[in-house]
Amino acid sequence: MRTSDCEILILPSHGPLHPDFWLTRWARQLPTARIVAHDDPGAPDPDAHVAALLDEIARSVKPVVLVGHGLGAVTIARAVQAAPDAMARVSGAYFVAAPDVEAAGTPAPMQPFAPMPLARLPFPSALIASRTDPHCDYARAEEFADAWGSTIADAGESGHIDQEAGFGPWPEGLMRFAALLKALPSVH
């Protein structure tokens, strides 16, 4: 699948997005990409995140490919459980640094997203996980990938793959995303 064949919906975690963060850059660089906005930087609401995603999917006129970072990844998995019929328009998903919202010591903004949705996803997906993510042990990320039916890619010692970990541009991530797109069936 080419980017022109789909609408790319980017789901950030929470908090303000830096203009040089890879998510923001992708939204500017990929012509069919847009960020699914939510207005709850201090206290993210999982139901509001899922509703915003479902609204954007419903407004899409092409097949949808989802990109979720942090709580954005959890939101996608929650949306599959909440509205499986709506997710039929989704061709694939790219998860980055999915947090373990059930882990001891989970930051307060992430706690409402528990329990972690672990239903098998009805579309191809890839999970990029870091060995040093402060919000998810790599072994737990492997459990998520196995439950979701996702392929997993080891991002090495990359923290939470966010601005604090030094991720402005992320060419390796974009190359992995392009590989996922290429593996998805083209739509004519």
C-alpha cells in the first residue's frame, strides 16, 4: 500500500506535542496523515481517546492505517474491543512504545487506561519496543505483540522513543513504517 492509498491517523500519547517530535514531523511530511487530537494533557480519558479515534475513522474516505505512540497504542487496542465493526476500515497499525498500564508504579495519567486490552487485532500490525522504556519492560511488550498478533521490532536502548529520549527525526522508524505499508494489500 502507498501513502496515497490510505489515510494515516496518528495517535499521540498525552501532553503537548513538540513541533520537532517524530509524530509531528510525520503528520507534516506524509500528505495523507493527520493527528487525532485530544484535549486532555493533564488527565487523559480513555473513553474520549477512543471516541476521537472512532470519529476520525468514520470521517475517513480511504482505508485507514493507524500510528499509535504510548497511550495512542493502547487507545487503538481499546477501540478494537469497544467497536470492532468500526475497525473494519483499518488496514493496519504501527505501535510505538506501548506502555504497560497495569505495571506497578504506572504514572497517574496512564492508570485509567488499565486493564491492558489484549484481544487479537483484526488487521496486520507492528510493535516497536525499546529495551529501556521506563513505561514497559521489553518482555511485557513481547506479550502485547503476541496477544495482538503484531510483529515486534527491537528498538534497542531507546527509552520511550519520545522527545525526552532524543527522538526528533526518526528515520529508522519511518523506514519500518514504510515496510509495514508495503506489506499491506493495495487498494484500487
